Amino acid sequence: MKIKTLFKSAILISVSTLAVAGETDRIVTEHDVETTQGEWCSAVINISQVYEDKGHEAAENLAREVVRDAYAYENGTVLFKPTLTTNPDTFRLTSEGALSYFVGGNEDFPQDTGFALNNWTQCHVDNAAVVTVGDTAHTMGKVHFTNANGDVTTVDKTWTFVKGAEDTLRITVHHSSLEHSAG
């Protein structure tokens, strides 16, 4: 019971601090989160389309912008565990590591083939839950990617977003894994 009370107090203090500081516009809403997730999906599809239309260099340039705009690497470490990574390159704590996961071509991450280059045509987020606390939001759910052949890949995804002074949500935690299949 004490932990629950402390947690509720911390939430109220966090939201109250933002309000007192005149930063109520920094309070994250579920709509903010869903919009940002939709933008992330659109970005992955755009990278895929640019790759198909204009090649790897153009896709890498776009992906670099996406990583810069969507993730909070400029503020410090981002905890990014992409879906299809293995040891010793499982976690991507730098923007270059994230970029490599999306488009490959980085000799420091030789196993990366470029997740965003898989000719994705659709992406849809299905949140199980969205928890907002002041300028932060946490989500857990599924993301469904459809490629040009109509094949769907579904991943389990957990995100943490923080709303910065520029009023933009940035990803600070991104954990993704393939669904478990029994058998």
C-alpha cells in the first residue's frame, strides 16, 4: 500500500511541477502518443519506399533524419533493443547503431541487413496500453508490418516517449521482439 501511495504522490508532484512551471503544454496525452506512433510507422514505410525508388544512399539519408527526429539520442542514451539483433550487437545505445539497424551498411554492425528496407507498405500500431505521466508516456502493444507481397510481420513493442521543450515526443526506450510461437 505504501508503494502505491508513493507512486501516486510522485505522479501528482510530476504533473504539478509541470503545471507550476507553466509547462502544461508538455503534458503528454494518449492522442500525442498515437500520433507519434503513426508518424514512426509512416517513417519506416517512407524509408522502405525511398530504398525501392532511389536506392540505399537516399534511404540512409532519410533514415538518419528519422533517427534524429524520432529518438532522443541528442539528450543522452536511448535504450533501443531492436527486433532482429543478436549478441554482441543486441542493443543500440547510439544513433549510429539505430541507423544501422534500419538501413544496414555499417561495418560496426555486420549482421544488420536493414529492417526498414524490407519493402514495407503498411504499418499499424495496436496498443495494449498507454500510460501517461506528465511529460512522459509508456506504451506496450503490437506493431504489424505488411510487405509488398501482403505478408504480415507482427512484433511486440514497448516504447517510452518524453516530450521535450520543442513540444515533440522523442523515443527514449524502444524494445521490440518477435511474437513467441508455441511448437
